[in-house]
Amino acid sequence: MRLILSLLVVLLTISCKQTNSKEVAVDTQNSKQTTEPSSVSETEEAVKFPVYDFAEFEPLLHKDDETVHIINFWATWCKPCIAELPYFERINSEMKDQNVSVTLVSLDMPSMWKSRLEPFVEKKQLQSEVVILDDPKQNDWIPKVSEDWQGGIPATLIYTKGKRAFFERGFTYEELLNEIQPFLQ
């Protein structure tokens, strides 16, 4: 009986140690996740564009000035996004003097920033402001951009003082121009 009891204690001890080491592994992973922003900072320095988490990015969605802000969410892997970029660039070029600002918010993954995003922006000679939104908690921040947003891209927010419109679709140049017109008046 003592032998069985001793064996049971040993098995429980081994079992507890394995459970604890699993917990430590999980804790280690979690602590790595919380320290990742510092490793992302190193990546940010190497990238040509500002990198924001949503808390840092959110003020760009609520500027209280006379400018018409066009915020386009896109990625280099999104064909409809790429198709409409020339129209945003054209608006940026043609309406710069009319207090219109275009910001292209890349949702590319960090592994793509240097290898795809930078070469793409350079090759296409994009003149609009390009920023990177790097926040994996999409379910938290997507409804803060617009409660109507289901999370698909391309997506565009157009706003100025007292007026906002959100679109979860691609645009032709004429469609984009038509949506901007009410904001210019």
C-alpha cells in the first residue's frame, strides 16, 4: 500500500511539474508578445513610413480642422486596393490646394513592409501620405473606424469638421470625386 501511495505522489509531482513548465512556456510567450513592440520599434526604424498601433493612429481619424481628410485602408496584396490607388493619387494631386488630404493606411504585415510595401510605393511613385497600421486587435479597432465596417478592404473614410462617410468598397475616379464633392461645400 505504501508503495502504491509513494508511486501516486511521484506521478502527481511529475504531472504538476509538467503543468507548471507548460504554464511558464505560456507566460514566456505572453511576455514575448508584450515585449514585441520594442522589437517592432527596431523594424519601424528600418521602415520608411510611420508605424502606428491603433491608439497612436486614432487621432488621424478625428482631426478638427477645415481639411477634407480621405483615409484609405489598403494592402499590397489586395488587387481592388491596387486598382483604385491611382484615383486617390489623382485626387491628392488635383485637390491639394483645396484643403484635401489623402492618407493611405497600409495593412500589410510586418514581414512585407521592407520586401513589398516600400518597393511598391517607390515603383508607383505614390505621393500621398503612407502610414502603416500595425495592430493585431482588428476586432477592437475596426468598429472604432466605423461601426458599419465588416473588416474588408479596400475601405475609405472621408471626413471633415462635422461630416463623415465610410465606404467598404473600391472606387473609380468619378465615384471617388462624387463622394468628395459634398465635403468641399
